[in-house]
Amino acid sequence: MIVKLLSGDKPRSAVLTAVLLVILICLAGAPFIFDGVRPLDTAARICIFILLVASYDLLLGYGGIVSFAHTMFFGLGAYGIALASTHMGRGFDALLAGSFAGALAAVVLALLIGLFSLRVRAIFFAMITLAVASAVAVLVSQFSAITGGEDGLTYKIPRVLTSANRMGEFLGTRVSGKILNYYLVFTASLLLFLLLLRIVNSPFGRVLQAIRENDFRAEAIGYRVVWYRTVATCLSAATAALAGSLFAIWLRYVGPDTTLSFEIMLDILLMVVIGGMGTMYGAVIGATLFILAQTYLQNLMGSASEATAALPLIPDLLDPDRWLMWLGILFILSVYFFPSGIVGRLRERRAS
């Protein structure tokens, strides 16, 4: 049953299986395992970014397509929710309409980019996607009457999904609409992740991997390379837009910096590389480690700096303001020791 649910794609490593189970249990029980608002927010972000990174890995890891427009699709989904909730009110119909509109806009834009650009070499396609994403970000900032500009949009979601909806206690934890909101994010992310797992292990996914390895040979034996790449781009864009919709539902705020920033694109690339390209499970590992480091590394460094206050130089090196430097060092070390990603390295150890 579990193997079918995973589309036959087993982790193929005891250590990896254990780590994935721990992550799944922690995310599934986050509201009841961890106390406070911050851990719940971190868990929700991990769920959303697992889905976002997995959708990008469909392009980069399985299709060999380098794109810098993924945050644009993410932003379209988020702004779909924001605009629908602003104009239609705080109902579930607004959430559904916004999610559908954002995903549809992402698919249409991905289709146009794919049909006109995927015939060129990879580096030129990457540059085209970067130009389109930059143009969309500028337009969003300038059309302030519609998008809120640099200030973004704040909106209301159904009351049942907010902290105002108090539902009593369960396992010693006060259950509110915020927890329902979290489980909406968790369930949707899990189902969409399993769908992506099904896609990459389907005949379509196998052809996509063949094209990644050698597109000339794939085309020579009769596969329409541009068509397969365009479909993969559309599927990836739709999933990224739905991840953006979940992010907007959770955050209740949308702005250029939170959804369309190029920094988010770089973060996605780092998560893919850390976890391992061409493995959906790599998205789980990479997103979890990166979001945890982003959220808690600065606090850990502050505690370490205080603990080593009596020592020379070390407290300065561990100053919380230098957390980005240490995050970069950790990334370099992970690439050095895990060149095929953490998942790839664990599977190689099992194979040997």
C-alpha cells in the first residue's frame, strides 16, 4: 500500500527512510509536538517549500531545464489568492477561485515561454526566463492600484481558518482555526507532492529523464522533445502557483519581497542542490534543512556566542549577525561532501 502510494519510488536507504519518517511525523504532529507560534509557522513554511522545491526539481532534476522564473509562478498563485480575497470577500469560494486563477495564469505564461523559448539552448532559455520574471516583478511593483505595489496586499481569509475560531483543547493543546489552516497547508502539500512523485515515475517522467540525458537521441527515436519539455514546464508552473496559493492562505499577506524576490529563487536552487537533483525526496531534505537553518541558526549562534564569551575571537566569529556567512559555509561543505546531494549520497552508500 505504501509502495503504491509512493508510486514504487522507495527511498532505497535505511537512513533516508528514517529521516523522511521523522520529518513526516514532526510535520504531521507539529501543532501538538511543538509549543508556540514560531515552530508552527516554520513547519508550514517547510511544507510549502517542499512542494515548491519538488516542482522545480521536476524541471531541473528530471527535465534538465534551467529556469529562473519559478518564483514568478509562485507569486502568481499568491497574488491570485490575494486579489480574489480582496474583491470577493473572506470565503472559501474566493480561495478556490484565486487558486484556480493563479494556476491557470501560471500555466498560460509557462506555455507561452515554453513554446517560444525551449527550442533554444539551455543558457538562453534561462536568460529568457530571468528577463520575464524580472519584468513581471517590475509590473507588480508599478501597478500599485491593483497589487498594492511594494507595500503588497493584506486580506482576510475565512474566519474558520484564523485564530479567532477557538475549538477547545486536544492533547493539552488549544485547537483554533490556525491549526486547521496548518492542516490545510500540510494536506494539500502532501497530496500535491505525491502527485509529483507519480508524474516523475510515470512513462512521461521516464521520457523526461531520457531527454535530460540526451535530447538528440530522444528526438531521433521519435519523442517530441519540445512538447515534453513544455508540458513539464506547465506542470511545474501550476504546482508552484498552488504552493504560492497555500503560502498566501497561511501568511494572509502578499508582497513582491515575499513571493517574487530573486532571493527566493536562489534559495530554491540551494535547496535542490543540498537535497539532491533528480530526487523528489531531495526536496524534502533540502527544504527542511534550509528552512530550519534560516529560522534557528541565528539563535543557535547567539547561544554559542554567549557560551564562549570567555574565549578569544570565537564569540566574534559566532556573532548572530554573521549567520549568513555560516549558512554559506554550511552550503559549501554540503556540496563538497555531498556532490550528488544528501539523498544521492545516502543512496550511493546503500548501493555500495
